[in-house]
Amino acid sequence: MTHFFGITSSSRIIRYGIPAAVIWYLVMCAAHFFNLRPLWNDEMCVFRSIQNFKLADFYSEQLLSVQMFPRTHLLVIQQFAKHFGYHLMSLRFFSFVSMLTAFFLWLRIARRVMPSELERLTLIICWCASSLMIYYSSELKPYAFDVLAGSICTWFLMHQDAWQVKTRRKGLLLRLALLPMLGLFSYTSFLFMPVIFYNLCLGWRRDRSLAGGIGLFVALILAVAAQLYLFDLRYQPEVLHTPEGYHDYFILYNSPAEFVKRLGEGTKGLFSKYFVIRPRFFNYISMAFAVPAFIYMFITFFRSFRRGRSVNSPDIIALLVYAELVLMSSLQLYPFTVPRLSLIYAPFVLYLTVQAIFAMRSIHPWLFYGYYAAFLAYLFVCATGLAKMILFGEGLGILPHIWT
């Protein structure tokens, strides 16, 4: 049982704090959604295609502005929003629903992997204090669905072994048929497919009747990948791979110093820029919590991962996805050094940060007390500052801040 200055993990304060924090996050997202802030530049670029494209254009033309957006996802938004006269809420509705669904999925994930209610409460407060997890719940971009897709895949991986039992095989086949379809709405969902395939292969070694499920999964992944290439990716403008596009956000091998610089900048952005963007010194403060999270990710991976055992823990999944992001950026296929483009990873960073701080109890209780108190104070300032801006200020913009 976790103790923190006399408060136990099962105390009444903690039990009431969890639903209160959940309500806080829901209110912030709802208020942000109903604020109806005007479309900003990138959203307006996406909206041009939504407003002007016919059905066939989504799969045969370049988008009218230089943007990356899964075409099927964009088409679904268009077909829904046109019934409401392209009202702002209809354009951002799927992002709103996606982020809230991802939030509740991570609450269920946390119940399985976090032993104490105090840890789970801290994780929820992290969502309340994360400007990006609130801001992107209401934006005409695919990032909220990226978060949902990652949450769905993580939930699947945690239950995959149980679902591979013969008595549950029909449900498994249905899930294996649906998971590749996430790729039509989220490019980054493909990061989880190799891990799912790895678990399937381990299961096949024990039960050869899984061969049909593996064949179905692989066939659908190839079909979705072919659809994405033929009707989506090949229409992306070349400028995205030039210095004027995303070229500056890839990991480069021009020199060892350049490689280390790009990798360091990308990792720093991936682990430290999910709370408050402005004032800038808040990013520097967040590094004090990001570094333990990054170290903890490696420690827990090498402590927990075993060859021949399924990958079913968020701790292990986190490092594998991080390695894939680094690899994709090194191959200049995905610019992971832009935090919003890797928003799918944000829930893992929040989870790892909480786990790393609570793991400090095994080093020394007072180290944990000090770090945890500082972290709570940081979260409190961020969460209350964001609430003030959303409820009583000018609202959140593309660079969320807690004061001007």
C-alpha cells in the first residue's frame, strides 16, 4: 500500500479524487470543444479539401493544401459534417469522441497495470495537466484518432494471450480483421502491428490452429497498406521531404554530431512537451520528470522482456514503439521529432512518468516524497492554469499556454 505523508492509496481522499479528476478532464475537453475557436491555418488547409472534394477526389487527387491526413478518415469527416453545414463542432466531433474514448481506455489499462489508486489518480491528473491531450480533443486533424488507435492496440496486446485461447477464437478473428482497418484512419497505428504479429507467431508455436488468424491479419495489413499507397501516400507532394517540408524533422546521418543532435531533440520533444508549451521554462521543468521516465522505460524493458514470452505490458510496448519511431525517422519515413505527429505516444509518456516516480520508493522513501511533491505541484499549476485559460480566458490555441 502506498503512503504519501499519511495518505494511503485506499484513503477516502484518493477514492473521491479519481472521479473528481475524471470529471475535471471531461469538463476541460467539453469546454474546449464548445468554445468554437476559429479554424487555424492547418485546419483551414484541411477544410479546403473537405469542402471542395467529391467522393472520387479523395482517392485520386492531391489534397488542395500540403497536409498529411488519411483519406478515408477525411472522407468520413466530410460525409458527417456536410449534414450539419460544416459547423465547427461537426468538423471536430470525431477528434472529440476519439480523445475521450482513448482516455477511458487508458483508465481501464491503468486499473490492470497500476497497483494503487494513488498511482491511477496521478495518471488522470497528468491528462488534466496536459495541454496537448486537451487541445487535440478539438481539432480538425487526425492526432486524436492516433491516440485512440494506440490505446486500442495497447488494450488488445494486453488481452491477446487470453483471446488466443481456442474457446475465444471467433472473437479473436473478428478483432484481427478490424485492427488493420485502423490504418485507414491513423498512419501511426501501423507501429503496433509488428508487435501484434510477434505475439501471434509465439501463439502459433504453441497452437498451430492460429495459422488462419495470422494469415487473415497479414493479408488485411497488406491490403490496407496497398490501399494507402495507391490512393493516398503516392499523392503526397514531394515538398514534404524537402527542407521546406518535414525534412528538418527527420534523424539525419550527415555526421555523428548531427545524428546525436536530431535524436536528442526528437526524444526530448517526445518525452517533455505534452504539458504546457508556454511559458517556455515549463518545458525545462518538465525535463526533470521526463528523464526518469526515459530511464525507467529501458530499465523495466530489460527487466521484464523475455524471448518467447508475449508482449503484453505498456512498459515493454513503450520501448518497442519508441524504437520504431526512431527507425522510421532514420529512414526519413516519419518525422517523430514533431510532438503532435507522435501524439500516439503521449499516453505512454504520462504512464511512464508516473511509474518512474513511484519506482523511486525502492531507492529511498524521501527521494520519492520529494519528486512526487514537486510533480504534483507542477501538475497543479499546469492544470489550474489551463482551466483558467479554457473557462475564463481566451481558450487554448495551437501553442497552449497557462498565462500570457
